[in-house]
Amino acid sequence: MPKQIGVIGSGDLSKDEEAYRIAEQVGEEIARTKAILICGGLYGVMEACAKGAKKCKGITVGILPGESKEEANPYIDIKIVTAMSHARNAIIARSCDALIAVGGDYGTLSEIVLALKSSKKVVVIKTRDSLVSKVADSLPVYIAKNAKEAVEFCIKA
């Protein structure tokens, strides 16, 4: 049974090329390990990691907040429509075997807490100026230096 690795982070990376690049690398690494990528299915980190996974022929699952499959980014294979808005974060946290956060703010922080409450391993890759990066040292998470290290931690978890 392949691992299911969740990837979370900001939905808007228009000013953060570093986070987009890292998230894309995370997706590539997940696909290389034959794990399944689970994300929120929209844009920003979610799009970048799904794009990376598809580059390496990986499987991507998007847990969508709205009422339509059409809201998914173009790299999502399996579109789960929830009509739950941010409450879908619980589905993402519960459905993954381990979770990788690439930066992020309040929504990402909520997913981290939900995953920790579910006894899931959580990895943070710090990025510039994100709330999660600023508080990561005070959370019971593993802090990875790069995408490869983050995914390796998740596979072993």
C-alpha cells in the first residue's frame, strides 16, 4: 500500500517564488517514492506540489473546499469535492500518513494542529516571512532543510 503524504501551505504564492520552488520539489520527491500526494487541490503550494508530482508521473488528490471539481488546479487527478471550506483541513490531516508544510499561515497552522492531534508526523520546511516558519520551533514537528529530507522523513514515519 503506498504512503499518502499531505502537503500544505499558502494558497497564494504570487510573492513567494522560493515556496513555490520548494513545494514543486516536494511533489517531485513524493512521486519518486511512489507515494500518493494529498493536498487542498487549489493554488499556491497546492498547485506547485501537484505540478511537481505530475512531472514525475505521480498520483495527486485534491480535497477541495467548494462545491465544484472545476475549482481544482490542472495537476489534480482525483478531485474530492467537500463544500466544507476550511473544515476540509480535517480530511486532509486525517487522510495522510504524514504531512509536509511548506511555509503557510493560519490555515496551514490549523492543519498542522489537526494532524498532530491525530498522532501524525508533521514536517515543516521553513520559508521567508510565513507564520508557520516563525512558530515552527515551538511546535512538536520535524524541521527539514529541503524537499528530499522532508519526504524521506515522511516515508520512514
